[in-house]
Amino acid sequence: MKIYQLRGYAALACILVASTAQAVEVKVYGKLHVSSDIVDAGHSHGMHAAMSSNSSNIGFTGSEMLNDWLMALWRLESDIDVTGERGWLLQRNRYIGLASVGGTFMAGYQDTPFRLAAQRFDIYGDTIVDYRTVFGHATNNPQDVNTRYSIDTRARNSLMYQSPKWGNFQLRLLQSAGENKSEDGGDANYISSTSVTYQLDKFSLAAAYELQQQFSSSAVRVVGSVQFGVLRLNGMYETLESMYTNGKQRQSFGGNLTLGLPGNFSIHAQGVGVVNYAGSKLTAALAVFGLSYLPAKSTQIYLITSQILNDANSNYMFGATGHEDQYKLAKLGNDPFAVSLGITHKF
């Protein structure tokens, strides 16, 4: 008897879902990303091994047609720790918006257009060699919490407009209200960010600009990507200046490639460099080589090896951001080395 009741409840639930499917669309999605890392910082601590959750996340997104020309949309996304070191959820993109033929407006906590422009370049996102290890920082020691500052971020209390595609072009504009103030009412971080992207077949180009009032900072980023059969090439260039750079430009640049191989394997290589604002000398360089295997579109297994070359006044280190584990800083001038074996699964 109970079995028939359960079947009846299940059938009723299916009918209710089906009856609203045309009006409301809700999707649960996520990404689980765990890696095992071995890092040699080049100092007395020697080799360090750790397991990281790498910005694993779960989210809910939905949309509903309000009438013939207007749609409501929303997203609620949280960071989760798969390795169990942290039990609470951290906020990620969260917004509510309206979309029509004239474009989309989204209000909440969200990636800036400046950050979104780097997506094409970001083949190692949230790994131990995330591009933000070098890009987006105004200091030579981006892991030092006392001095680091990143312009590559999400914006609180923000309103973003995303245009429809005008031919091959698309525009994004974001303004943050700057409400994240300290108790004395200072340190309001007003953010203005914009980007223009161009997409033609297998070629794309993006240019972005961002201004953050709190740190008197501004940055320009240009990203390009092109596909030749099984070979994909990406490049990115960035200039950044802020109160930390004494009004001078700090320049970062890099390129990477992905080559598809038979059997769902691919190889990846990346080189990134940064020129300090104090002069034209190369401050640090990051070299990466990786091998990945995709048994399905939803799952990737990868192996990464990487070396950071610091000059005498720099101590760049792996896991600066995106990666859950913050490794001990290298000493000035040391050249850290790392190996990472990881798996990602999207649902």
C-alpha cells in the first residue's frame, strides 16, 4: 500500500514540474575540482605536499518569461570545500536580472567585465598555476596578505549591463556602488569596469578596462584567441597602475597553447612574465607544461609541472588565488617548482 502511495506522490510531483516547465526553468550545476600538489618553494621548508579543493562550487540558476518581451533571471553560487578542511560555504556569483532584446541587466555580486575578458586565456583556471598567480596584482609578492592587492575580482553591490550581440561585437558595463566601507566610513571601493569582445568563427579578441577608486588603481587588458584545427593559441597583455606602483605601469604578458591529441588527450604549455613598475626589467616568469585526458565532456584528469623564476626582489609563489591552499612564500629570488595531479567534474 505504501509503495503505491509513494508512486502516486512521485507521479504527482512529475505532473507539477511538467506544468511549470514552460514558464520557469531552474538548473542545478556545479564543478568538483580536487588536486594533489607537491611544491618546492626553494627554501629550508623543502618539499610540501597538499590536497586542494580548487574553488569547487555548486550553484542554482533560473529564468522565467514575464511576458512576451521580458525575462527574469537569477543565479546563486557558492564555493564548497570537497577536501573537508572547511565546512562553510563561500559566496561566488549571485545576482538577479532582467533580459530583453535590448540586453541584460544584472544586480548583485558578480565577475567584472575585466575579469570575464580573461576567460579565453584561462586554460589553467583554479589550478596551482592559475593566471592570477601573476596577472591582476600590483605587488611583487601577491601572496603576502599584508601587501597584496588584486584588481581581478568580483564586485559587490554591483549593476552590470550586457548588450546583445551586435554583429560580432558585445559590450559589458559594470558599476559597483562602493558600499563595502570600514566602521569609520572610509575605504569605499567604487568599481567601474567595461569590456568589448569581438568573435568571428574561431577568432576572438577582447579589450577591457577597470577603475577601482579605493586603491587609486586602473588597468587595461587585451586578450586574443585563435583556433587552427586541433591547435588553439591564446595571448594576454595587461597594464596596471595603483597607489602601490607609485603611478607607474606594471606590465604582465603571456601566451599559451592547447594541442588536441588522439584518444581525448591534449597537451598544454604556457609562459607568463611580469615587468616591474620600477623599470623595464623582467621581475618574474612562470613556465607551465600540462597533459590532460577527457574521458567525457564533463570530466578532466590533468598533470601539471611548473617553474617560477623570480628576480632578486620578487617572491611569486604558486596558489596565489583560485587555489584553496596558500603555500609558504618563497624567499626573495628563489625559484619555486610544483607538480599537480588533479581531476575536475562538471554537472
